[in-house]
Amino acid sequence: MTLSLHGTSRETYEYLMGNASFTKLTSLIKDIKRIKTIHPDFVLRINYTFNNLNIKELSNITHLFEGVKIDVLQIRPIQNMGDTEYSDFNLRDILLNFETLITPIELLCKERNIIYIGPNKENLLRVDKEQDIYNEAIENLTYCYISSDYCYQEDYDIDKDTFSSYHKRKRSLQNILKLLLSRKDKAIKSVETDTVPKKCVRLKTVIFEKNKIKR
């Protein structure tokens, strides 16, 4: 069983989980405890998306699940993936306090024999860094956000489009190839510029100045 959990206090849980009820969560945890007693092989995985609001509550997760064996804990940083009321995607404070916020969770999992899946500092740095247009194009192609009033892209017709027909209509593959080729051209020009001897650059400048004087 996989359980999404984005807060261990009532206030944070109900705020970040929309219409979710913390009372129902605690009731579910009691049911899971009974099930694991009857079926010891029942596997519980928790996915916890952390942000500046809920990161400090993460250490209370074993208290919330007291008496219940958590088998897998995956923690992952918040990312701006679509329509959401929460708008704080800055991870800098978490990065600065990585050793006091994230590292203890990994150690706790080792102590309790919980499979831990989580980011290191380098992973967080990549997430916190603003994407370039190339990576953004790939992500827009592969990531599909669906809600009650939104599906994939604003101009995606859920009644008529398929993934293939939509991207054929939008010429997505051709556009990505153009981006990749332009990236390659920029890299080649950069290498060519870097390899031009400084003497040649000075020589061109001198010639240009002489021509200006003659005119």
C-alpha cells in the first residue's frame, strides 16, 4: 500500500492535502496496524513531498505511525508541476540545513530497518535551479498533469486528442530537434571562439582601427 503524506500535524496535513481529513488518516493508520498484525507481509510505503512548510514535521512521522512498521519511506522535494494553491517552491533554506533536516531522517530509517528513498544535496541543487528551455521542453513533453478541470496542456482536447495525435499536431518532435540543434550550434560557436588565439583577436582589432583611420 502506498500512502501520500505531506504533513504529520492536523493543520499542515489538511492544508497541503486539500480536502483530506486528519481524523480519517489516523483512523486509516489504526486499520493498517490491524492489517499488518494479521498479514505481516503487508507492505506500507509512504511518499512524502517536502517543502518549507512541512519539512520540520518529517521527523514526527514515526510518532504518527507509532506501532506500525513503515516498510518504505520516499521523500522528495516539491516541484512546480501544475495548478496548485501552494506557491513556495524555494528549496534554499532546506539546502542550507540539509544535515539537520534530511540526514537524520535517513539515519532514522537505517535504525528502524526502513527502506529509504531520498535526495542528496546535488539532487536538490538541480531541482532548485531554474530549468533551461531545453530541459523544460523535454519535461513538458513527458510530464502529464491531470486534475478535475485540467488535463495535460491547455489546448489538449480530452475528447478528441491522444498523446500521439496531440504532439503530431503540435509538431513537438520537430520543435525539440530544432532546440537540440540550436544548442549544438551554440556549443560549437563557443568552442570556436574559445580556441581563437588572442594574438589573432588583437590583430583583427588593429586592422579594424587602421581602416577607420584611413577612412
